[in-house]
Amino acid sequence: MSMRLFHLSVIHAGTVLVDVSGLDFEPGVPVTIVGESGSGKSLLAHAIMGTLPANLKAQGRLAVDGQSYDLADRTNRHRLWGPVMALLPQEPGRALDPTMRAQEQVAEGAAFFAADKNAARRSAGALLASSDSDAPPLRFRTPSPAVWPSGSRSPRPPSAAPVC
């Protein structure tokens, strides 16, 4: 079984969140996607599977044993789920939501968020602003995820991986 990804982009409100020129999946070789939090690992995996949230759009093509699949079509790969590919998602409690501002996500982690949402947001904004004085706290783009064959030495454990 051969699987090849061509020119994948994940787009939200006109902004490209993930851009992968190509990727080959070798038969019998598991793949691990490695990257910083928020770099697009899960978006890449969900775009391949066809399970992106409705507000995100995928572009590109996936070829499985010569059969081509348009990644914009969310349903054309359903028959591949299970027998050909599966998704091992990251732990949801430790994941960032790529469609939600970082400040809001950090604020949700504050113990007093339910009691005083505005104070939690101010606190989160201050924390983010102090974390990197050279970058605006809410307008950053993380590097694209790196793809490592499973078993390779990688700097971090996997967060999400399509399994072929």
C-alpha cells in the first residue's frame, strides 16, 4: 500500500495555517509527526483523514495506491478509515485549539476563569506579553511540523500521527 501527499494546505479565514509540499508514506512504516505546540501537527493529520473542523479548509491531494483523493472533499476518504489509515490524537487536555486565540486558551487555564473571565484574560495577556518581548503576544506563527519515521530520534514525543 503506497500513500503520497501532494501540496497540502490548511486554511482558516484566508490564512494558511499548514503548508506541506509533499510527504510519502512507506508501506508498514509508522509515521510520527513532531513539532512545537501549535505548529500544525494535528491539523496535518486531520486534513489527511478528512476530519478538519468545518471552519478550516484543506487543499491538496492524497494518492493511495494510485487512487487520487481531493483533500477539499471531507468525505471521499471515509472508506479508508480503519483498513488503510487511522488517527491517534494527542491528549485533548494538553492541546491548543488552532482556531482560538492563545490569550483565551491561556485564560481558560486560570483557576479563577469561571469566576472572573475578564481578570483571567487580562492575566493571560500579561503572561503572554512577558514571555517574549520581541514578538507580539497574539500574532505569532509557529514553524511547520517535522515528519519523522517512527523509531527515528526526534526532539519530542509525537502528538498526533496518521498511521498507515
